[in-house]
Amino acid sequence: MKQLDDVRTLMCDKNVQALIVPSVDPHGSEYVAAHWRERAYISAFTGSAGTAVITRDGGCVWTDSRYFLQAGEQLKKSGLTLMKDGELDTPSITDWLISTLKKGDRVAINPEMIAINDFRSIETELGNAGISMFTDFDFIDAVWKDRPSIPDSKTILLDERFSGESTSDKLIRIREKMAALNVNSMLYTDLGDVAWLFNMRGGDIAFNPEIIAMAFVNMQHATLFTWLDKVTPDMRSYLEKSGVDIKDYYETYNVLKSLGEDVVLGMDPTKCNWALYKAAKTSKASIREIGSPIFTTKCVKNQTELAGTFYSMHRDGIALTRLFMWLEAEMKAGHNVTEVGVGNKLHELRREQGAIDDSFGTIAGFGAHGAIVHYEADEESDVALKAESFLLLDSGGQYMIENEDGCFAGTTDITRTVALGKATERMKRDYTLTLKGHLALGHQLFPYGTRGAQLDAIARQFMWNEEIHYGHGTGHGVGHFLNCHEGPQSIRLNEVPQILLPGMIVSNEPGIYRTGEHGVRIENLVVVAEYENNVNDFAHWLHFRTLTLFPYDRNSIDISMLTPDELLQINSYHAFVLRELRPLLNNEELAWLEAKCAKL
């Protein structure tokens, strides 16, 4: 590959022995615009996760189990070696570099593509081995002649009719939190944080309605840094009325370099990149490394945001009803339906209901593909559906709707696993074990102060008793017309210090995956809420309130495995789904849904 040869020539010129190329953008985004897909460009591996390390005569790419097969094929073009991240005999990137390089060698990385904490960790480990870091030259940009341009989408104003709170009021709240953290200025670089603060959305990132931007906030002023032609007149007017200046994206560096000695600047070392930190360090300001106050504020949704999310769930319920009705009719007629076809049809149906995009790449896994946790069908992997095994369908939408009902915006994420033919005993057992865990977590009361890690095993208990386990978390936070994966809240085995607070939206999605056979996952979104009569002599009690509106697959349930209480929970949920969706469906759709929600 010519780009590898060109990079290696430059490495020789700059006396650099290795180059680290991550998969992120300058904001650490989960999804990356084409302009920043540097690792894909230099390695030929196009999967969403992975890190390339280029040496003068070779190199490796680290990626996880989702991409072992894909990476193995694509890396043949570049001659780089696949490193199977997560396997016991796979060294870490720094261990590999230490074993490959010698004392006095230099390792380069683009400082815009790595967070402060991550850079320090690598620098310390390599420094202990006498290897130094080099951050003064952008190797990839120097050789990428046909590099895609910066995304050019325009801003979308999501004012308080949709968001429930003005930017002016949000700035008051955030400044109070900044003061409590002993800073008088703060740099915000997370795209979700910036979008939330300024009630601003866009289309720069696939699936996440965000604009590439940064924000600087002090106690008197706020500044949005982005490309000026992205900002529409209504967005500009709104921000100006909110006391927000607008400057060019790259002016951020000049502002940071010019900060005076009276400035105490807050920077989140898990979010801000090393290049920004280097710029701030040249100023006279004091720097305090603290977590983003926005990150721990926007996760608690207000009543307008929750109402918008629930309204979006109704639209999702209509789309899914029509999708599965269509699927049943197509298969009964003997038509060829594939995994990709299901995803495309669902995308079309969501669009009809007001979705502006999917909230992530649809996972439509039939049979053995359902056992691949993050499977995404493409032209090469696509298979036809048959009247056998399970179809695992994990999908979501980004909704922004203004109609006679009002103004609503929200993010949805739902997984349903459906038997396309007669379910075997093994299929039913796996489905019912998953459903029991899903129900147990969804109906669990917990005291104020509880963390997600303290609840995770509740969803796993029935599987663990049969020596079955799944490797992913049980629940992730969800944004409001923002990122489908949003922290800091989660429900997973590893400890996360964030407690679950009323207003937080999380997923509830246990699963069973049998390699080469099938996968089962059942997912609802739930909101943490106050429990009725929620305070007694023992604790302040919370519970989960379900937002998702679509039935479970009653044909896959082994009723003999259920307790009377679990049976009541399923029937109550189905009655809730039917009650909420009934006014929105035509007679044929309603008859179909009534059959799916019939009492067990």
C-alpha cells in the first residue's frame, strides 16, 4: 500500500520508529466521520474498533472478537498482523512496542486523537523502557492526499419546546457546578455535551445527531467553536440571545494559549485530547483536571425529554408492528427476505413515523448470526431468512417530531428475538431464561444510592444457575435525541461509581449466545423513577419504569418455567403495550397486535 510506504518514509525522516493510529476523532466519538478514519486508511481494516501500530518494516492492528474474521481478510492488503484483543496470549500495545523497539526509540501519535489520561498512560509505560513519545507531526494527514472533507451538515435548533430547558438556564446550572468544582472556566469537547448545552443537533456523525464542535464556558461568557457556515440563522440568533459567541473551530487553540493567570481551567482528562491540553499548558492559566459537569447533568432527563422519548417509543411500536406484519406476510408468500432486507424495511418504516435516522447500525442476525453480539449484515454476510431458528433484531431510531400533538424528540433502542418457525425446546429454554432475567431486573426495587454493578447479577441469576453467561453489559445509558450509548450510568459487572438517579434512562438487555446456533437478546429501555410511597424507615426506594412498547415473542416462551408472578408481569406488560398503541393502529394492525399480546 502506497500510503504505508509514504508514512514509513516520513517516519525515517523524523527519526520515529513506530506510529500509533487509533480509531477515534478529536472528540473521542463512538462513531467517526470519514475525515477522521485514519486507522482504516492506513491499515485497510474498516471495522469500527481497533488501533494500528506501524513500524518501519511491519506493524499490527489490535481489534476485538467482532472483527477477527473481517480484519484477518482486510489486513492482507497492508501486510499488517492481526492482534486478537482480549485473548490471553495477545500482548497490549505498549507491551508489544516495548518488546519490539529499543531504548532511545520514538513512538509517534497524533495528539488530537488521544485523550489526556490515555496519552499519559502510554507515555509512562514506554518511558519506563526508555522509549519517548513524539507528537509534533501529523503523519497521516501528510500522506492522505484525497482525504474526505470535514462533514458539512447544518445545525438543528432543538429549543426548549423539545428540550425542556433553555441554554441560558443550562449555563446557570453548569456554572454553579463549575464553581463547586473550584474552576472559573471549562473546556467541553464531548460532542454530546456540547449539543446538550447549546440545544443544538446536526448530522456530522452517523447515527448520533451531532455537530463537530467544542465549547468554552467561563462565569461570564460562553463560546461555541465550530465551522461558521454550519450555523444556521435561527441557531445563531438563539445562541446570541443566550449569551453565546460563535468562533471558528480551530480558534479553540488560540483561546486556550491566551488564557490569563486569573483563569482556573477545568479539563476532563478522559475526554479532552492531548493537543488541547498542550495548548492550554502554554498559557498562564491554572489547569484542574475534573470530570465534565455536563456529562453528569445531561444523563438525568427532565419531564419534556422523558415525554419526547416515550412519544418516540409509540412511533417505534407502530414501525415494529408493521415490520413484523410485513415479515410474516413475505415469508408466508415464499418471498426471499434477507437480514439486510429486514434492516432496510425497518429503516423505511421508522422514517414514515418521524425518525430522522437510525440510532445505531441495525443488528439483524438470523440463526448463527444472532450469536455474534454486534453482528451487522452486509452484502458479503447477508443470508435469507427461513422458517426456522431465531431472528435477533436490535435496532433504534432518532426522532424529532412537531405535529398537532406537540414537539417531541427522543432516542429509541429495542431488541426482540423472534422464532421464525416452530421453536425447539432448546430455543424456548434459552429464550425463557433470558426473559426471566429481563423481567427480574425490570421489576427490581432498589434503594437510593444503588449503582448499576449492584443490580447486574439480578438479570444473570437464572443463566448462571445453568452455567450460562454473556460477556456484554446488561444496560447502558441512553441520550435524549443524542447518543444511543451515553454515560455515566450503566448496568454491568464491572464497577462504575455513578449511582442510578431518577430520570436516567438505561437499557435492560440480557442475552444468551450459542456459537454456530442462535442468539437471544431481549431489550427494553427503562427510566429510573421514584417508587410509590418511596420512603420508609429503611430507605428511599426507586424502581424502573418501562418505556419500550412492543410485545415479547409469546411463541418462544416456555410457560412451565415461569412463576405466577412472572406470568403476571408479562401479561401486564402486554396489556400496557396494547393500551398505548391501540389508538394509533388500523383495524388489521390492531388485530395482529392483539394476537401477539393475548394473555398467556
